[in-house]
Amino acid sequence: MLHKCEGIVIRTRDYGETNKVVILFTRELGKVALMARGAKKTNSRLSSVSQMFTHGIYLYHGGSGMGSLQQGDMISSSRTMKEDLYKAAFAAYMAELLDKAVEDRKPNPFLFELLQQSYALINEGYDEEVISYIFELKLLPLFGVQPVLNQCVNCAAGEGDFSFSFRMNGFLCHRCKHLDDYRLPLSGKAVRVIRLFYFIDLQRLGKVSLQDSTKQEIKKVIRTYYDEYVGVYAKSRSFLDQMDRMKKTMEGPKDT
């Protein structure tokens, strides 16, 4: 049976000398695995449409098991991301998280839009770190966790000086901070940005410019939260951390 779907390549692996297994996240069918025969050959009609991050319309033959990719018409190659190692590393991390968050053949149009919009923004020149933080936060409900970010997790106050309590799963205001001695203090800017990233529709996102110090605060909250509540190991995250250390080494010590 032939199926037609709109999809984005989120994972590939070589199969034999000339074939590839391609994992698509599709708008209509969710995550599907397809055999792309001959896709490793440079002259194959499937070569370009089976590359990572490619967004296209795909035609495949199959039933309940692994399908066979027959044809693909490219919508976007995500060329900008592919040619920038840093952007590609973040895009790969996002794809791996999504892959771990969803089951096969479970359609989720919202999540497809989130991935497609995230990649489009990175290709347009938006800060890939910022986009990845938004993506990580919006993926949390799929892992079955939802931190309280719109108010104090204890007294429901919406205003004040906030810290993040991993033990209590959300923001703690200054009046309730005594409830968790291990809370993570945050600047007002970091609190506002985390809230914005969690609740905003990506289509409404304007240009965002954050200081490195604010990025580091946000990163610490998100990464620690994933470690404490999600427990998903992503190989691409280790690569991002290596790149971050390399970047800091190349920049050298900052002037004081």
C-alpha cells in the first residue's frame, strides 16, 4: 500500500553498502522507519531527500512494519544548518530528544509544527541555543512532566523574586524559598525568559538576544531538570558539551 506524507528526517543509519534506514517524523503518521534502497549512491534519486534535517513530501510503500521509501520531493534541505557544525549539533540534539519522546506511528501535528518551525528559524539565522531551549521546554509534557512556571509552586504568587526548586517542581518566590535549601537562585531576566520560552507560540517569536550569563542560567535549569525528571540520555548532548568547552577554550579568559 502506498502512503504519502510530509516529513522531516530525524535519524538515519547505514544498511549494507548502498542502503539507508531513514526515520521520518511526519505530520500525518507520526514517526515512521523506512528503508531507502540505494540512497547511499550519489546518483540515487533518494540521496538528497534522505539526508538529516531534510523536510519534504515522501511516498513510501508498506504496512505495519518497516516501509520502503519510493520517492521524495524536497521542501527544504536545511542547508544553513547542515553547513554550520554548531547549528547542526543543536538540530541533531533536538531530533534525538524528539525521537526518544515519541512512539512509532503516533501522530502529533503540534509536535511536527514545533520541529518544522524550530528548524526554519535556525535556518533563518535565529540563535540555535535559544531555539533549542524553547524546544526542550515544550517537549517536557511529552515526557510526562510539567514544571510550575507561571507562579510560585507553593503559594501561587505571580510576582516576586524567584528561584527554581527541583524538589518541588517549579518556581519558588522569595517568601517561600525557605522550603528548599537546595533551590537554584535565578536572576529576574532568567525567570522571565524561561516563562516566555515555555508558553510562547514559536510563530510569535521575535529576535531574541541573550547575554551568555542568562543563557547559562537557563541551560542549568533545563539540563538539571531533564536529569532529575526525564532521565533521557542523549549522545548529541555530550557532543554539544564538548563543543561548548572547546568554544570557551578558543575564546580564552574574559577580561575583568
